[in-house]
Amino acid sequence: SSSESSSQGKPGADREQPRYETLVVTSEDGITKIMLNRPTKKNAVNLQMYQEIILALKAASQDDSTITVLTGNGDYYSSGNDLTNFTNTPPGEIQEKAKNSLILVREFVGCFIDFPKPLIAVVNGPAVGIAVTLLGLFDIVYASDRATFHTPFSRLGLHPEGCSSYTFPKIMGPTKATEMLIFGKKLTAEEACAQGLVTEVFPDRTFQKEVWTRLKAYAKLPSNVLRISKQVIRNREKEKLHSVNVEESSVLQGTVLSDEAVNAVMNFLSKRAKL
Amino acid sequence: SSSESSSQGKPGADREQPRYETLVVTSEDGITKIMLNRPTKKNAVNLQMYQEIILALKAASQDDSTITVLTGNGDYYSSGNDLTNFTNTPPGEIQEKAKNSLILVREFVGCFIDFPKPLIAVVNGPAVGIAVTLLGLFDIVYASDRATFHTPFSRLGLHPEGCSSYTFPKIMGPTKATEMLIFGKKLTAEEACAQGLVTEVFPDRTFQKEVWTRLKAYAKLPSNVLRISKQVIRNREKEKLHSVNVEESSVLQGTVLSDEAVNAVMNFLSKRAKL
Amino acid sequence: SSSESSSQGKPGADREQPRYETLVVTSEDGITKIMLNRPTKKNAVNLQMYQEIILALKAASQDDSTITVLTGNGDYYSSGNDLTNFTNTPPGEIQEKAKNSLILVREFVGCFIDFPKPLIAVVNGPAVGIAVTLLGLFDIVYASDRATFHTPFSRLGLHPEGCSSYTFPKIMGPTKATEMLIFGKKLTAEEACAQGLVTEVFPDRTFQKEVWTRLKAYAKLPSNVLRISKQVIRNREKEKLHSVNVEESSVLQGTVLSDEAVNAVMNFLSKRAKL
């Protein structure tokens, strides 16, 4: 939409926003928009992007916006954790680097658990891995009908994170959550909506227009009332979610640092490199 | 249906029912029916109706009926809290009156949490506010396809009650619950059914006939068995629900007594009066 | 499918499987399949079958298979608890026998709660009673479109078991769970899927082929990763589920041993015998 273009035209230079390299963060009409901006990498989340999202969420929680939106630039919402984080690392240092990454991801997930205002995902295209698992912590999830939802953890030797081992069974029941999280079944936007992970699906052609029109209307509601209502709904779960986050992270640490997992990831990357 | 008409023809005079002004309460075929009876006010719940529903639920919990039904007379199920409760109150007394209302509403919600028999909502038309939020405490919810479900709290400066901040995310997942409870999205009966808030939707033309036929069959099941099964399913949550009720009430008290909320309600009422 | 036929052709003689009279247990392609095998009795679960399933689950939890499947031989998945367990019992001994049965069922349900690998139900036809209530403890539930899901407890003077009083409201919300568990509403496979009890429904004509193709692919995923992920998702609930199991069993014990319940079951059986 035109207002979006214009907001990208003046990227918050007058707002004391930190300078981001992997994000475009803009704020207008009561909405702070955090846009993942590595379109040529399908918005894969590298270590820098984890850190910048943490900063952007902290800034958004304190700015004068009413709601905060996460979305992706380009065709993808996000392809998840950037596994090439590890490709240029000397073998002896991989495990140390993996461990530090897990600590960072745990902090990153914690920021979503604690975020005090309504947090909205505008899923413009396919979402993979942690870009999917985190959705259980959003207050609204709008998806283009081009979006898909995929968590192929097991074949990489990995386990669910982002509190999805807790939020997904609550949202969709354990049998649908398990096929998705453990067996890697990919959901269409319609399926994800029928199962409660997505709030509403829009045709891709009108997605941006319809979603932003609605969000601008929502952002006119009284800011303080929305914030308190979100907290009434969410705070009861906060302690539980933090403990789930710690537990998932610790299970991953036990696994990711194993040789099997490192090999599975390396294998995956080398196969992909050959395509 | 004819049996309903006839039950309204002999309003329980021989059953030591209290005399109600805002309700019609009848009991036959093992079913105690509590019908909201302010059709010209869209069955808005004024302070007297809160008190009479409390009495009617207490009587129903002890009578020899098998199931208890709540429904509305006329086109509406209920338009929720009667905001005109406050219009004739001198400004200096509004906050005292609001505080007492909140205590009454908390007691009212507690009666639904504790109700020991199967409790069924027959949603004959649109439901608003507390008439919606309470539905998470019913054991079955049947709706006419004319019914809608609307909780426009935020624009009135209000927050979710009726334990909906807890029951709705459990029933429909947090992202659908949030759009409804915080952003005031109105659901159709079909949407509410797809999301688990409503058990089944019937065409309005055959609604009363189909629903009462089914309920009469259900009321023939052994009363004591139904009561114990309901308690096996529900008692585990009772303590939690009471604490949610207290918490929601206390958040509302912090807000409703603020000048902003009083002004928002007054504004809403004066706009409506001008129509 | 042909591989299934062949697996039944060599029923695990070389695998030190215990000899079962009510089951056929086979293991190949990383899948241990436990097939209820009383097709002329609609796979009703008699006391021996309860005991043999306990043994088969214990063996499967320790064998080298990746996933474990429960299914039925013939037209039915299972018609549930075999009420004729009690028909040849002298009246004076019925209550003692019922009490022992309840202890056995409690142990049986506990095995499903504790099962450490992905556990999949392949619901080939109608399911009744405990064959339905247990489904909330499975990790995936595939159903033929011929399957139905029916828990007619109340008219037999019985109450929900298999942890369904806890798992069903979590999966489908309390209002849909109550109509099913308390009022005995029978669900089609499509309804059970829309409500999250069933993961996916397949046309009966291609059911076996599609399901086993998919399961064989799933069984190629790394066994240890699947097992840990299941535990991350499920272990958090284990303690709660065991306490629900004990509670449901104790409520049933209070009821089943009553003369009313014994009479209701006897009545049901004598009516059925006359057909």
C-alpha cells in the first residue's frame, strides 16, 4: 500500500531508532513495524538478526505505538534459523558457537514472551522453523494464502523451540501438533487457520491492503486499554512459558552439541549447496 | 414450540418459584428454563436481572430438574451489561455504584462457575459483552444462525470478564481469542462454532424445535450420572476459574473507576441516545 | 496393502514376541503394529485383551521400532469395554469382579500415558467407549471416513475414563467435549477431525494404503530424535494425566459398584441379547 511505501521511504531517521542492517523498522499510525529484511536469503535469521530483533522489540515496547507488527520483506516471511551460521566455522569451534547461539535464541524467545503490547504477525509468505514455532506467542497472526508453515526439525536432529512444545498442543490439540512439530508435516495457510495457529487468511492479491487497513483501525483503540487486556490474557502464562523456553533450550543443547546433529546439519547444507 | 408456549402459560405458580420481574423461569420435562425477559431492551442485563439470575441459578441447582437452560425472549439473546444502569446516577455517585456493580457481577460469574448440573445456553439471537464471555462456562451452547457474538470492550475502556480471558484462549487459541476479546471482532454463529465456543448451529427457522427436541431427550438421561460426569470434567478447573474471576474483576475495578472509562461509557450512551 | 498381508503371514515368530490370543503384533519397517484381533466381537476389549495390550505396549517401548501403531482387525476399530465380561458372573461376585476390572483399566490407561515413543492410532472403523477416550493420549490419530466416535456412558450409568475428562475439553473445548462425553453424541470422522481429536481422515477405499505409506516414511526419521521430541511435548503433562486417571477410576469405582449401574449394564445386555 502507498502508506507502507512512504513509511519505508523515511526509515525512522528522526526517531532515534537504532540503525539495523537486517531489519527495516518504521513507526506510524500507532503501529511499529519490524520487517525482516534479508529477502535474498528468504529472511533467514542469522545471529545478527536475532540480536537486532531483540533490540527492536525492546524499543517498540517503550515507544508510543499501540501495536507492534512483525513481517517479512519479499516472497518469504522467514525461512527460520540460518543454518549457514555454522558453515564457515572451524570444526573445533562449532560446538562452542552452537552453545552461544542457543543462549541467544533463548533470550530472543523470552522477549516475545514478555512483550507487553499486542504483537501481530503479518505472514506474507512461507514460514519455516522458529518463524513458525514463535507464532504461538503472537496475539494475532494474519497470513497470505501463499504462506505455508513448516517445522522440519526431526530430519535435522533438532527439537521444537519457541515454546511450541507447549503452545501448539494447546492451540491445535496434541495430535495435530505432533504431526507438525515431530513429523514435519507442512501446513497450508488454510490448515493453519482451521487449527487456530493463524487468526485469518487473506488472498495474496489483497493481503497487504486488507491487513494494514484493519491494523490501522485497531491501532486507534485506546493504547492503555489494549495493553492491560493483553496482560490479563497473557500474564497468567508468562512464568510457565519462561520455564518451557528454558526446558526446550536445554533439551536442544543436549542434542545440538552431539556429533549426530552437527553431521545432520552439515549434510543438509552440503546437499543444498549442490543443487 | 407448543410445549414451550404452554410452559409459559403456567409460570410455575405451584412450584414455589420466586417471582421474577426480568426473567421467566419454568420447569418441566426435567428442564429448568431461565429466560431473559426484557425483549424491548434486547435483554440487557440490569442490576435487577443480575440478582434474579443468581436466585434462579441457586433454585435450579436444588430443584429436581436434570439440566438447566439459559435463553432470551425475543430477537436478542442478550445485549450484555445494561450501561444505562448509570445514566440516572448523579456524577458524584457513579464510582460507588460502579464498584458495587462489579462486586455483584463477580458473584454472578461465580454462580456459573459453581453450577453443579449441566448448563446449556440456547442462543436465540445476537449476544454481546458478558452474554458472550460467560459462554465459556456453559456445558453446551446451541446457537441460531441469526446469532452473533460481540465483545466490544476496548472502545468502552473495558476489559474481558466472565473468565473469558482464561476460557477463550483455551477454547479457540490465543490469536483468535485476542482478536475477539481485545480488538472487538464480531463472530458469526458459524465462526463461533468452528472455533469451539458454540457446540452446534441450527437454522433459525427450525432452531427452537430442533434444540428443544434434543434437550428433552438429553434430560431423560439419569440425572445423578450427568451431574457427577459434569463435575469430573469441570471441578478440576473450579479453583482456577474463581481466581480468574477475582483477577478480572480487580482489573476492571482499577479501570472502570477511572474518569476515562466513565467518560467513554457516557460518550457511547449519549451518541446512542441521539440516534 | 501387500506388505501388511505379508507381515501377518509371519507373525513375529522369530522376534521373541509373547504369544497373544486377542492381538496380532508384528514389527517391521521400524513400526510395531498392535492389531486388536477379535473381529467377530467388534474388537471389544475383554479382560485378557487389556492384559495383552499392556504387555504389547511394554514390549514395544523397548524394542527397536521407531513408532508404535494400534489398529483393529475387521470392520471395527473397537467397540470398547466388553460388557459381557460380567454376564457369566454370579450376582454375588459382580462387584468384586468390577472392582478388579477397574484396577486393571487404570493400569492399562497408565501405560498409554507413559508410552515413550510416538504412538499412532489407525482407526479403521467405528470406535466406542474406551477406544475413543484413549485417543487423547495418542500422538497421531488417522481415521477412515467409515470411522465413528461414540461414548455412550451416561445411559449405562458410567463416566468418562481414559483421561478424556481432561484431554477432550483441552482438545475440542468444553462445550463440544461435554455433548460427546456426557450426552453421548456420536461424531463422524470428519467432525472428530474438525475438533482436533483426529489428525486426518482418509477415504476408506485408500485408507490402509495411504496411511501405511505415510507411516513408513515417518518411521525413517531418527528414532532417538522422535522419542525425545515426544517427551518434550508430553512429559510436562504426565503427572497431571496420572492424577486424572486415578481420579476418574475412583469416581467410576463409586458408581460402577452401585446397584443402579449394574442394573443398567445388565438391562443393556439383555436388550441386546434379544435382538
